[in-house]
Amino acid sequence: MIQTFESVDALRKLVDYIWIADFDFLVAESREDIIMPQGHINIIFNYGSAYKRIGAKQETIIPNAAVIGQIKTAKYVQYGSCLHQVGISLTPLGFITLFDVPSIQLTERIVNAVEVDSGLNDMYRAIINYNDVELKISAIHHALLHKLSQRKADTVRMEEMLNYVEREYKNLSIATMAEFFSVSVSTLERVFKRKVGLPPKTYGDIIKFRKLTEDKENRSVMQQHYYDQSHLIKTSKRFAGKTIKELERPTNEITLSYLWNDQ
């Protein structure tokens, strides 16, 4: 099964949710998965079989303690027979607040967690000791709260920019956003990309698709939010690997199925 958990109040702006995927045995047809970009940076702790990213040119084994930076398009992975993972979906603000590595260095990359922070390996090892789900979640909260207590990053401006995109995602104009923050378009794009890992337009497109698809009522009128059917099809295939019609059908991809159908 896949379960998601809200973070404690002190981490609410930083951690969108914590998730656990727990499958003692995956049949062969359920081992390939599609990961959608959601505007998050994910920390993933793997305690099951080795798994890998599948690309057009090569396959790459993913470290057991990994950080997945901002992704621009749907990614394809292949699990082994046993899937036991714990994940932390950090908001862009969360990553900026908790870690020193500029987000742009992780864009479209999957790196060993130690490259971001050695403390993540300590967290990975600590979670091994807990069989109870609540204890795992508590250990994650404790570790992140401890890290937060040691940080003094100035994130007010970046939080305002992120909130702006979240608020204006349906009709986001970068020129209007730059004017709102009294900066040039080039400055806005440079600062936003370095901090978030994506240009504001790309990030806004991801947020728009995510928010529209999270609400099942919005899915039936998604066409209204895109120029034409062709634009919607291209957007859906870019972010979900499938068209909207294909997503409505039963699928073997477990993460994609969970995000789309809560199954």
C-alpha cells in the first residue's frame, strides 16, 4: 500500500507530506512506474529491492538514500520485487530552508543523499530501527525539527514569490510577476531558478497541472484552462507520461495510480 501523512504544524510550509510505499511483492507488470513532477524535491529512503531510473539511453541504479531534485517531465523507474520506501516531499521553501545546496544543482538529477547533507544518511539508518509506521514518521519529524532549529536562512522574499505562483497559477504572467516584485524579468528568472531549481514559468506550469488534476471536478473541465486540446495533450504527456484519457483508465503504475485515483 501507499500511505501519506501530513507534517506537524512547525513543518507545514516546508514538508508537503511524508509518504510510505510498502509492497512485500510486486508482480512483474507493476514494477515499472511513472513519477510526475509536482514542484517538490523528494528525499527517498529505500529499504527494499534495488530500483533504477529508466531512460531512453541508459538505466541508472538509484541510491538507497537519495534526493530527487526538481523534475520538468515525467520520469520512468523500475522497482524490484520488494518495495519498501519512505519519502519526504519537500516544498521548494522547505529545501531552501533546511539545506545549503542550491536547488538548481539538483534539477533533473537524482543524487546520493550524502551529497546534500550527511545528516540524511543518519536519518536513513535511524528509520531502519522502527517497524511501526508512527515511529518512523515521528523520527522524521524529530530530525527535521532539530535541523530547522539550527538554521537561520532568510526565506521571506522567496516565500512571497512561491506564494504568488501558487495564487496566480491559472494565468501566470512572468512580466506581471516581475512588476509585482519590482525587479526585471531577467532578475526574477535568475533568482527563482537558482533558489527553486526551475524558471518561474516552468514551475507555474507544473503547479497548474498538479492543482487541476488533484481536484476530480476540475479534471472534467481541464480543457478550459489550456489553449486547445493539443496543448492539453502535450502538457499531460509531458507531466504524466500519458494523456488525460489514458490516465482515466486502470493503470499498473502504482505511484501514478495513487496520485490519480488514490488507489
